[in-house]
Amino acid sequence: VRSTKTFTLWCNVTFSHVTELLTSSLFKLEGPAVPVVAAPGSDIVLPCSIKPTMSAVDMEVKWSRQDLGGILVHHYMNKEDKNNDQDRSYRGRTALFKEKLQYGDTSLLLNNVKVSDGGQYTCRVDSAQWNDQISVLLKIEAVGRTPEITVLGTASGGVLLQCDSKGWWPVPELQWLDSEGAEVPAGVTVFHEDDKGFNVRRSLTANSNSTNTYICRVKQGQHVMEEKIDITGNLHY
């Protein structure tokens, strides 16, 4: 009898160990192969799911910021959210798709994206027999508004122009060009940051020595926006 009991105990432990190994090798977390891109003020989903499909309802799901020392972004455990230790900057802005947990979808919904949300996130899922984690990169990009040119008056024998464009991220480049597309000397570009991104402004004293048409161009990577003005009617100022 003693021999039988000893054998049965050994068999159960071995089977449990094998089950754990099989589960670990069969299931894994999957996320996006490329960065997730979002604009300030938008709502975005950071993808994370168990493959092959396995219910995550009874598992622990934790989202954190890998690049900020692991601060807590969202925590789900025992079939409910546990966000007492959630970083204040994420309060009221995160959620899991509870109806999709049964299908292994542990993606994070992030509302009202802020510029500071950009960075490296970790999605970690734990169960009694299995755990895994992946990284998801969130990049903040915003294409701003079409530049606006304002005639401020006259200065030093020319016309004082000001160009403004709002809502860019990251910082764009603002140029003043003549009608031939050549860059002309202008004042220092002024930047102002708010929760929607960067606002840029640059002034120019224009004259008609070479051209009456001036172009304000704002560019960021592949994104380019322009506005033109003809100063002919303003030269009498």
C-alpha cells in the first residue's frame, strides 16, 4: 500500500509539471510588429492577445511603462480591475475589453492620449500554469494645422509677416521661402507646447526687391504644409 501511494504521488507531480511545460510552450502573447502611432487627444488600442486563443478571464493582466521604471498603467486580477496603485497620469483613461477576455484579448484601451504617453509599454499575463509578456511601443505623432500668415504692419522698409501653425508632434521645422522656393532669412522660430502638441511661430520682414510672393512652409518628416501671401497690396503701409 505504501508503495502504491508513493507511486501515485510521484505520478501526479510529474503530470502537473508536464502540463505546465506544455502550456508554456503552446501559448504565447502576440502584439504589433510595428509601433502604434497616435495623435494627442485621440483614443488608441495597444494590442496584446494570447495565441492560440485561450480565455484570460481568470488570469492576471498587467500593463506597465517599461521605459518609466515599470509604473503601473492598468491591472486586472480576480476578474476585476485593481488600479489602486495605478500611476496618476493614467487615472480614468485606461480599460480592458472585458467582453473579449474570454477570447484571450488583453489589449489596452487608452483614452485621450497625451504627449507624455509616448513610450515603451509592457503587457504581462499570468495564470497558475503559464505567463508571458511582450513590449508595445507607442509613438505620438500629430500633423498640425495649415499655416496662417498675418500681416503685422511695416518694419525697416518692408512688410512684417508672421506665420503660425498649431498642433504638431514632434517639433516641426518652419521655413520662409520666396516665390522660387529658396529659403529667405527670417527671425527665430518660437515653440510653445500644450496638450495637443507644439505650436510654432516665425516672423519675417519682407520686401519687393526680388519677389512679392512669400511662402510659409512647415514640415515634419514626410508631412509638409504651406501657405502663400502676396505683399504687393501691402507695400504702401
